[in-house]
Amino acid sequence: MEDGSDTLENKIIEELSDELMSVSQLADRLDERRDFLAGYLECLRDQNKLEKMEVGKAHVFTVD
């Protein structure tokens, strides 16, 4: 049985495997709060599962 964090992680990886997305774009697509998702994405980046880049003022993520 999967817990909610595994399910969210899988959804994030799936979304970001197709295209780069900002935190706001991903939050809208997954119907999650932006501030919660920003922290979650940073945790995944710390685990070397995502890569973060700056594009202008936006921080965008992709699968590492």
C-alpha cells in the first residue's frame, strides 16, 4: 500500500519527465498549494531526484 507522499512523488516525476515546470505551474497541475510543493520539490532535489534551474525570476524543475 502506497502512502500519499509516494503517490505525490510519482505524480511529480511523471509531470516533470515530459517538460520543465515552475513550482506554480506544477502546483496548478497537481492541485497542491504552491508553498507546500516548493518545499517538497526542494526535498526531492536534495535526494538528487530533480534538478532545479533559474529561468528569469522563476525556479523550474526537471527530472535529474
